[in-house]
Amino acid sequence: MGKGFYMSKAVVVTCVVAAIGAAATIIALSVVYAQEKSKNEMTPPSTAKPNITSTTSIIPPTTPSTAPTTIPSTTPSSPMELWDNYRLPGSLAPATYNVTLWPRLEPNADGLYIFTGHSTVVFRCVNETDLILIHSNKLTFKSFGGYHAMLRGLNGATAPSLNKTWLEVPTQYLVVQLNGMLQANAEYELFTDFVGELADDLGGFYRSEYMEDGVKKVVATTQMQPTDARKAFPCFDEPAMKAVFHMTLIHPQGTVALSNSMNYEPVNVTIDGESFIQTSFEPTEIMSTYLLAFVVCEFAHIGTNPNADVLIRIWARRKAIEEGQGDYALEKTGPILEFFEKYYNASYPLSKSDQIALPDFSAGAMENWGLITYRETALLYNPAVSSNGDKEWVATVIAHELAHMWFGNLVTTRWWNDLWLNEGFATYVSYLGANFAEPTWNMIDLIVLNEIVGVMSVDALASSHPLSSKEEDVQKPEQISELFDSITYSKGAAVLRMLSDFIGEAVFTKGLQTYLQQFKYSNTVYTDLWRHLQMAVDSSGIMLPDSVEVIMNRWILQMGFPVVTIDTKTGRITQKHFLLDPDSVVERPSPFDYEWFVPVTFIKTGGIQKQYWLLKKEATNTDMVLGTDEFLLANINMKGFYRVNYDSENWERLLAKLSSGHQEIPVINRAQIIDDAFNLARAEIVDTTLALRTTKFLSREIEYMPWQTASRNLDYFFLMFDRSELYGPMQKYIKKQVTPLFNYFKELTLNWTKIPDKHTDQYNQVNAISLACSTGVEGCTELTTGWFAEWMNNSSKIISPNLKSTVYCSAIAQGGVKEWDFAWSMYKNATIASEADKLMYALSCTKEPWLLNRYLEYSLNPDMIRKQDATSTIVYIASNPIGQPLAWDFIRSKWDLIVNDYGGGSFSFGGLIRGVTKRFSTEFEYKQLVQFKDEHAGHFGSGTTALEQALETTKANMNWVAMNKKQVLEWFTNEASSPSV
């Protein structure tokens, strides 16, 4: 699954700057559902089954033909019965499902959108048992003689009679107790008939809405990962419970139905005198429930030739397709698929690849096998409106999801504790796929900024977690959901990138290919991959200090990473667990005592790259001793997941080289020096003024990566000090440093009339304008407000797509209600999702508290802000110094509403907590956070870990501010008035 909280490059840059600147059957069913959905009670409808006619087939009944009976949905449970466990017992193994679903795209008399369905699952009995546990959540069942299901034996097997059935709500099971034993190796089938709500909660089988020509359109769609297939139909909802799925959808005339596999010819059917379409689909490959997808919509599509080996189709709102917004995705999907076929040495496993852009979607995208679902911003691109950052996002998300078609779908990890391998791998190779599709973008390097630098800050907390957890520690759905974080995605990508580097990409891919070949259509644990990589290493003759498994276990079974300290006078090299807060207490034990096997790469002045394995806490390597006027640089191109510290003499030599000839240091390492120094300073390992000195060369730097890294790190200073007397000197220093960059891009773009050719130059142009406007560089604010005013006067006036976020934010910050209301109107009328996202962010830039409060109220009103965007809207407002306390008060006062109405797949509690508290640095704010934790204990869901991290970060911020404020004020004051170096 693609990440859920995306900010475009321009928005990220501008966020920094903002911080700096400021029918009767159906009626009966739905009535019951409305009354009982909170209890998940089984109450069947009271009418006869509908009359269904077809010229080619008869649809199995979706409503019962018997009079209603009401039976209790729950039964008192003794402690620690099998149904008290969140994991299936493994006594049954599904083989096939035959599922028919009928979503209603119009509300019933009670205003509810519902779906009805029935399912037959064929399963094999692995171990003799008198109990069937099958997942079910928020479904209401038809009664069969007082039971929730019907059971029969297959191939001569006799099914025992049913004793008792009920819904075990806490663990989300339909429980079927039998009067006899199911026999080992015998096959049986279980039939259920049910109704569920087609809610707008973005999980399971849900609805999405959009307006087209003034008419509201409803889409029925899905998001099963990780544990919501059970909301669509009863199923064995665990990744290892793979099966073949036979899907049928009943849907209105004028709509199209899609699923994982190709459809058979749709047929017209009549139900209660009304004409519908019945679309059945070819059997899927054997696959996990979380990869199922089905959609009913009125979308249009573009695609490849239907006779192609692999049919590729891009689906979206009809107008989006007509405007060509799907063209870029179609253009790049084929080449990326071909890249991965070569990379994996395996053909694409399916006959088609559908990709669909949904108006409402909680994540960035989801790798459903054969039917990938996306947010509109992750699939659609309009060159006239969308920025180069939007384009990059589309390319990388498509590559991420297509990578899963093999790694994750064809071969699937056994349980969610190894989610990091699935998502970390797809994140890493998405940059390879995007680099193939767009070779001039230098995507292989941009992974450092986009993934690695950010996650190192999270993993440097004592409240971080290892990549791989024990199975027994990941049981409940909320525990599973909590794993979908930056550690899983970005650190997973970083350590796999490091592994690929020290064994070599060719060896890495060779091991990967044999792994996929052996385990296709089955499940694995992470050690299976290590074994195949070891086989490739052995056959290649590469010498490692230990096995792949022994080396990598230190990176995945313990949290964090080391800081490697090199003394260039003696060659002494040490490692230590790096913690942003040196006073934090690490309570999580490590099986390796927080030591790593570290592949240390380094160069000396004018020399070639060398590698040294640091296997203990301390060692000596005389190759690292420097001669006169030499410098040493370690962790070349940041291929290793560690930070580097040096003796003071080498730090001074690196600073001197940055001052005299920064181009002699690789661009990634120029960014690395900045990032390491600032983080080492926060950890009290080096002096804060040393970190600040790494930014002095920026007055002559024109490359994006160093500037972006410096902006992110200086943003921390503004978060801590923008409400203090430090703000003015900081502003003056940034203004001095960015003025040459602003003038450089003014000249390069012929006075802002031309777009830079280089991909990263386009990003750095945004940096230049954003930082210049926020710090008062002459002519900048007039430039952006002038562009915005022209747009207000003539909405056909085009602002450069790359600059829109910056221009919108700057103008709204400088303006008042007139500018805000205009931007809100443009947001509500935007037909391109990426444009709406830019406006949604820019609306948070206003300096008017009442407008920010109004915007906060809008954020939890789905008629104003889509549920999928609620988190990002509140976080955007909190990024504004004026909005932060307003957002904090708002979520505290609305927490019960947020939990109850937004607690499904639509809300990132972790992202919300981190975003609203990142500025906290006082004892008062810490006590407020503790009080918030106590008042809502047990109601933080997937944000539980983020809350602990916020408490830890706030403490660290308090200590850092107390220790550094005086010297930072002196440094900025002195440097702001001194000439540039």
C-alpha cells in the first residue's frame, strides 16, 4: 500500500516557509441495520426473496425466502476460548470463495447506503475440529433455521449439524459450533447471506462520492488492507489464508463493474421488476483476502490495445479521462511493468492491469492484484496544472504498486509482523522503476531526501520500534494498522538499499529472483529472503564478515541505528546507539545490545572509495588516519543507515572544503554533512554552532539536496524559536543566504518566464522563492502577490504549476478574507485533485485566527473537506505558528468525535498527533500532552505509538531549547550582520 499522507515537493518546501513566515426488502434490511449496526446483531428481513429473471442465468438469492427470525448475535464467552484469540487457529484452510455482492448506489428510506450479498467458501479441514471461526465485521446475517450460516460436506464428506452460531464482536468472528467433528483432509462449504452498510469510512466495501455536471455520483469501492475484507463478506482474513476468488457484482444500468480479474460478458437481469447488470469475473489467481478489490462506477478509461499481452487500463472520472489526466499514467505503466519483469526475471503474472483513481481513498494507493486503487493525486496528472512534484509522485506511486505485483502479491509474507519487508522493498525499488521511466530525474539519489533523512529522525527516538516484530506482538487490527508507518516504509527501504549496495545490485537481484521463483503463490517469512540472498552471495564469491542473516538481523530485529565516530588522528572508530535525546531511557531490550555490523564506506582527499566493516563497539583502522591538509568523508552517498561524527579537526577540514570548493564533495554528502551535524547537535554530541556553520556555504550552493536538507533542519529552529526574540536574527541570516539563490534562479528563468530544465532545479526554484518571500528578499512578495492578484482578476491566468503552492501560500498569508474566500471557492470548484491539494494547503497559510478556526471546523465536516483529507488539513493548520495552538485546542475538544466518526481507515491518528505537537517545547505543553493522554487513555488507536513519541520529543525539545537558546541567538545575531563567505 502506498503511503497515506502525501505532501507535494512544493508543499513541503512551503510548509517550512509557512512555519518561518507565518425496495421493501431493502427497507426492512436497512431499518434493522440502522438499529443494530453498533451491536452487529443478526436480524433477517421479513419479505420474500425478490423476483430475479435473466435470459442467461439465475442469480442466487441475496435475501431469504423464509419468515424472519431473530437470534442473539453474541454468546457469553469463557476466558481464552479459541474465539478470544485474534489469530485464526489454523485448523481450516480456504480453497475457493464464490461471492455475489449487490451495492445500492442510492440511499434507502432511512438514508442508508447498503449492500447485500452471499458467499460460499470451500475449505479443507487441516486438523479435526468441531469449531469454525471465520472473520466477519459489521455484517448483519440472514437466519437459516436460527443459525447464521449453512454447512455441507463435499466429495462424500458428511457435515455435522450446527449446534450454535454467534458473532464474536471483539475479535470479529462469526463463530459456528458443531455437534460433531470436521474430519481432517475433508472439504466442506459454508454459505452465508448478509447485508452491510456501504459507508463512507474508506474501509472494506465503502462508497466514494463526487459531483459531475451538478449531479452527485456514487462509487462503490474497496480498501481491504489490512483487515477489512471481513467487512465485505465473511472470510478467513489473514495473509496466509490464500484462496481463489469467484466474484459477481450486481450493479445499476449505466455503470461498470471491475475486479481483480477480467470480467465475463455482463448480462442484464431483472430484480423486482427493475433492470440491473450482473457482471461475473474470471477466477483470480490464488491470493490473500487483503488484495481483493471490486468497484462499481460510471468512470471512463483509456488503455492499451485489447489484444496486448497485458491489457493496461487507466480508470477515472469521465471528465478527468476526457481532459487527458490519465495519459501520463498510461504512458509510464507499460515501461515500468517491463522494467520489473526484467528485474524479477518473471513475466507479469496476470492478463490485465487496471488502475483506478478514486475521489475518496485513505492511502496513497493499494496494490490490489490486477486492480490497483489510487488517490486521484497519485494517478492523475495534468501538465497544465500539475507540478513536477505531482508528476514525480505519480511515477513513484505507480512503480511502488507495480513492484508489489510480484513482491507482496505473488509472494506474500505470512503475517503482518513482516510488513516492513513488503512495503520497504516496494518503496526501495519504486525509485528504480521511476528512474527507468524518467531517467533524467535522478530518482535513485532522491530516495535519500524523500525517505531516508526523514525516517532517521523517527528512528532516533527511544520510542521507535524494530522493523520486524514477533508474531505474538502483532495481533489486533489496531496493532497491525500501527505498523503502517515511516519505519516500515522508509527505514525498510533504507536497509534494503544498504544491503543491495554491500552485496551488489546484481547479486541482490539474483537472490530476489530465486526467492520469487520458489515461493510464488505462497507465503514466506523474512528469513526466506535472507537464505536466497545468501545463496546468491555464495555463488558470486563475495566476501562478507558474516552471513546475510547475521548481518541484517542487527538492522531489523533491534530499533534504531548507530552513530559512527571516526578519529582521523588515530584511526579509532566507534559505534553507539544514536538517540536524539541523550537523556531518554531505552526500555526496549535488544538481542544485540544495540550493536550493528556497519558497512563504513569512506574516501580521503582525492582518493578512491574504500569499505570497512565495523563489527564491534570499537575498532581501529589505520587507513582512516589523515595526513596534512587531508579530509575524510564517510558513508558515501548515504548508502549506509547510520550517522557519522568526526574528531574536531576533521570537522574543521570539511567545513573549510565546503567553503573553498564545495563541489569537490558529492552533492548527497553535502546534504549528509548538514543533516548529520544538525542531528548530532540535537543529541548534544557536537556543538550547535558547528551545525549552523554547515549552512554558511549555501550562499554559493545551487543544488537542491543541500538546500532542502538545510531548510528542513533550520525548520526545527523556527519551530522552537519562532515565538521568541530569536526569530528576527534567524530571518536576517536566511535572507542573506538565500538572496544569491533567488537571484540565480531569476537569471536562469529569464526573470521568472522560463521553467528550469533540470528536475531538481525546478524544486530548488521553489525553495528560492519560498525562502526569499518569507524572509523579505526585495521583490519577492510583490512577485507572488502580483501573480495571485492577476489570477483573482482573471481565473484563466496561468500561474506556473511548480510555483502554485508557494504563490498561493504567500499571497494568502499577506492577504485577508478576500484572498482566503477566493482560494476556498477555487478549492471547492477544482476538478483536478492535485490543484485542490495545493489550495487546501495554502488556505492554512492565513495569519487571521478566525479564518484558521473556521477552516478547522470545516476539516471535520465531510461536506466541506473529504474525510481522506481531514488529517492533512489539521496538520497544515498546525504548521502555521498562529494555527498551531488553535489546532491543538481543536483536536482536544473534538477527540471523541474524531475517534467515533473518523476512527476507520480514513484517519491517520499518528500523523495527526505528530503534526499538531511538533512545535511543543515547554513544560506547560508537556503537561497538556500528559493530560490529553490520561483523559483519553485507550482511545488513541493507531496513534498510540505516535503519542508516546510526541511526549518523548517534547521532553527533548524542552531540554534542547534550555541548553541552546543563548548561543543560537548570539550566532544568528553575529552571522546576520557579517558578510557572506
